[in-house]
Amino acid sequence: MRRSERKDMMREHILKAAAEMYLEADPEAIKMRELARTIGISSATLYSYFSSKDELAQAVVMRLMMRYRDQFMEDLNDPSRTFPEILKRMQLFSQQAKRSVNGKMIDLIFKMYQDNNEMNRLFDSQSDFWKRFVSRGRQDGYIADDLSDTAVFIYIDMFFQYFRNSHHMDKFKMTPQSLQKIDHELDTMFYRGLFGVKGACADPNVKPNKND
């Protein structure tokens, strides 16, 4: 095995162990030496992969978000699944993920969502994910024909960029935890607006392009 491959494997091993710890405990309370001891490496070795705790934390969150993105993309590219099935799986996957994440980790993820451009690019309106989502939605007849791609992507952008601005959070006295409590309501409004129909977003019998 080449040295670069060994380094990649070790980096992934570190991130996996760190992610497990971050999901169970307050990320701020986790010490680098404690993580190194858990993995079975020296602190010096750990710092050779991640120069600071902040760098490690950002890598952990990015790994988590990329796993979500990759799972969603896999579903969107699966021709055997209907669009409503994909939406339902996305919603269930998100709900399960949120239940497995402690409050402090939610704070960390949200802070990165506001501050980290690399993470934002994963779910930006022009990302591969949203382009594929809109394409699949149109292909299966769930995005109204009278909504242009330009309007659709602007709408997605407005929805997902809104809470990147801390002033908007302050305006409604929101915290990441309180925002999470109304997340399902925002999801409902988002899909209703995107599909141009009234009602549940995952109803396989409702297609805006069909005449009643």
C-alpha cells in the first residue's frame, strides 16, 4: 500500500472516531489528546493530520454533510424510486439524523452553515444536488411547468440562504434548536411553493402538470 493511501485511511479513521465522539458529547469539551488516545495514536500524529481542533471540527461536519448529500444523490439517481418515495426518504433520513445529533453539535453545524463557504456550496442552489433534484422533479412531473428553472433556483436560494444571516435569526429570536422545532413547517412551505400545488409534498397522486 502506498504512503498516500495509508495517510488517507488514517485520516478517515480519525474523522470516523471524531464524528462518533462529537455526536455523543459536547464538541467543545472533547480534547485532542483524548481523541488521540481513543484512536490509539499520539497527539503529535493527530496534529500532523489536523493542525487545530477547529480544523478537525470543520472536517467532521463536512464529512457528515457529504454523507447526507451522497445519500440523497444516490436516491435521486435511482430510477426504481418514484419522486415522492425519494422525498419521503429524504425527510426520514433528515429526521433520524437530527435525533442522533446533540444540541451542541447542532450549534456547531449551524455555525458552519453560516460561516463556511465550502459547506454552503454542498447545498447551494447551483450545486449538483439541487440541479439533480429539480431535473428529477421535472422529469417525474412534480415541478409545475409554469415555473422556470431561473425562478425555481432563486426560490431555493432564498429559502436556504435566509438563515445564513445572523440578523434574520435575531429578528425572530431564533436559535438553532428553536429553528429545528419548526423545520418541518418550513419544509412543508418550501415544497408547496416549489411544486406549485397545495397539500403534502409527497402525494404521488398530485402532479401539478396534470389536468383535473
